[in-house]
Amino acid sequence: MTKSNCDNAMICECCGAAMAFGIVPMEVLYGAGPSQISIIAHIPAWTCAACQDVISAEGAEIAEHNAICDHLGRLQSHEIKAIRDEMGLSQNAFALRMRVSRVTMARWEGGAQVQSAGHNDAMVELLANFRARKTVARPYVYQTDVKHREAASMLFELRVA
Ligand SMILES: [Zn+2]
């Protein structure tokens, strides 16, 4: 006599058998055309013991995203948020620091988009600088002029040195 677990039970739509929850390997394709790569991600999923049908469960998409990030040597989505939290920045403020839109930052943190290698390195560098200075985040400069930003940045370095 097995204990019923109706609340968590999942029935296979193909054959009607019970499905079991677990972490399963799944192939993920990243990119397009000749540069497309195949990665094995380990995702939460329901698997039918009878017909082997697999249905991805909640958290599967972020697991696939993070597998791609691992493969590319990029920060995982939760690591980006961890950097932002450590620096004490809002999503909007961190987006300004990275010179991307808040929407883009939200997509990086939500696992909907993989940041470029350049943006990835810039985030790592921001954190390293932040830790090295042991100080509060640099005040934002709202001018779009790059020279203004650089001048403000140099001024800041002088002030905290
Ligand atoms: Zn089945």
C-alpha cells in the first residue's frame, strides 16, 4: 500500500501513468546557424516511468539559462542580482552604471537574456572595484556625454583616494 500524494501527483497525458519529479539532463540549443551550440542542462522536470515522456517543471527555464551562462563563462542570473545587492543598488541604478536600460538589466537578472562578454566583464570589474574601495557606490552622472562621465569619475577617484 503506497501513500497517496494527490496534491503533488502528475499524471502523464500520453499514457495516464504517474509521473515522478526529479532533476533530469536536457539538451539546450543556444544561438543560431552554424555557430549554434548544444549544451546539456540539468532541469527540474516530471518524468513518466511508463513512456519516458518528460515535462519541464517550474524553474526549468532558469536552469537552462544558467547552464548556458556556465558554458559561456558568464555570470548566472542570480549572481548578477547578488552583485547588485552587495553594491546596494536598485535595478535602475545598476542599469545606469552598466549603461543599459532597466529592461535589459531585468532580463539579465530574470534569465531571459544572456549578457554579452563585455557587459559580463564590466559587472565583474564594478564589483571588484567596489570591494577594493570599501566605499559607497559612485554617484551617478546624468549627462549622456562620455567625457562628462569620465571627468566625474576621475573627480570621484580623487575624492576617495
Ligand atoms: Zn506516459
